[in-house]
Amino acid sequence: MKDVKGKVAFITGAASGMGLGMARAFVDAGMKVMLSDIDAEKLDKEVAALQAAGGDVAGVALDVTDRDAVFAAKDATLEKFGKVHVACANAGVGVTGALDKCDQKNWEWCIDVCLWGPIYCLQAFVPVIKQQQEGGHFLATSSMAGMASFRGMGPYNVAKFGVVTLIETLNEELKKYPDINASVLCPGAVATNIYDSTMHRQDRYGGASLGRDRERMAAALGAGLDPDVVGKQVLEAIIDAQPYIFTDPSMRRYIDERHRRLSAGYDWADNCKALRDAGATS
């Protein structure tokens, strides 16, 4: 989308962090924005601040694990602005723990927010963007944990890898819609408050509490990139139709190392006796 002025965007997880950074960047570019977040109080505050600065914005409280609520948020966006051109499935939560020891409810919470949330958003908004025939963009927030598997982050890794293939598959399916594109955002350390996501954990997942690793995560993320910079980067990626958005070039080594391991797997397959005996090697 080369011309975003006057276009309408919808963002989940928009009351803070990268989602708020996106909202600010979009407003500065002349876009209309529907912000959504599970934290209704914080959402109202940020919507009011953007409106006071002249932004054409509105807000809708949203739990992205509720598919019906996501579709209702889509309807609210259309009712308010008439159209929607950009949808950003950004809401996420932080869950750490070993694969075999992490609490089942935390597993479900992480997958439901970080993976099902973007799926529901895609199902709600992409058909509308197609039907409008005015071009558009869909973005989902993954992580570098969706590109490389980090120890002690099992549920988060699994969810974020899923988001990457969600967007890669969507881009394959969008090839017959040349004016609609999709991006996956894979940030490194960004100064967000994801370490407080447990404060809004729904009762069915164990209820609200202070995160176990809150202090460690707060210290690590506090030195991260300003989320407003990420918002500007996302806007640039939408304009450039860039499918992969990386915020920390120094983390490229994790991608290179993963590719090295994958290539080594093929080297092994080339010499695998079972495949050779079956005549299946090149």
C-alpha cells in the first residue's frame, strides 16, 4: 500500500507497547485507527490522548481469545469508519517454562492469545479487505522466538512459530490479490510491558497474577528498542509490502544458525542408507 493516507487500520494489543506505537505511526501518516485491547481502562486513556492530538481514532475493548468478540470488533470498525484496509494482530502474552513442566492452563493461554488471536483476526478482516477491492495489508506479530527456538520458552516458541507460517501461508494464498499483502513482525527485545500480561490473564487460564519472571523480563526488555520505532518500521513495511519485519539486525545470527542446521539435515539425508537403498537420494 503506497498511499495510506485516509486508510483505516485495526490493531489488537493497541493500548501499550508496539500496538500503541503502530497506532501513533498510523495516525501521523493520516490514517484512521480502531485500537483494541483487553485493558479497557488503559485503552480509553490512549484513545483519548490520540484524539486530543487530532487523531481520527476510536477504541473497542477486546479479548482476542474470543472469536465472536473479534468479529464484533470488526463490525465496530466498519460501523465507525465504513471500511478497513489494514489489520494488525499484535496482542500477545509472555509464557516461559520447560515443555514438559509448563502448566497446561498457561500452554492454552499462550496458544489462544498468541496464535488463535491472529487466526481469528485473519478470518474476520481478510475477507473484508478482499471484498473492498481497494488493496490492503494484514500483519501478525510473532517474535524472534518464531524464527529460533529458545530454551525455557516452549509455549511461546510454539505459538510464535505458528504465527510465522500463518503469514507465509497467507502470502501464498494472496498471490491472486496483488494489491493485498501480509507481514510477520519478528521483534527482538522491545521496551514493552509484556511481562505484566499475567495481570490480565482470564480466569479460565488461571486468573490474574504477577508474572513469575517479571523482574528479569522487565530488566531485559527495559533496555530494548522504543516501541514507537517499531510502529514506524511497521508503517514502512506496509508501504514497501515487506513480508518479514526484523527489529534487531544483530539477531540475524540466529537465522543463519538455524539455516545451517537445516542444511546439515539435508546433508545427512543425502548419505542416509535407508534412502540410498531405496534409490531416493539425488
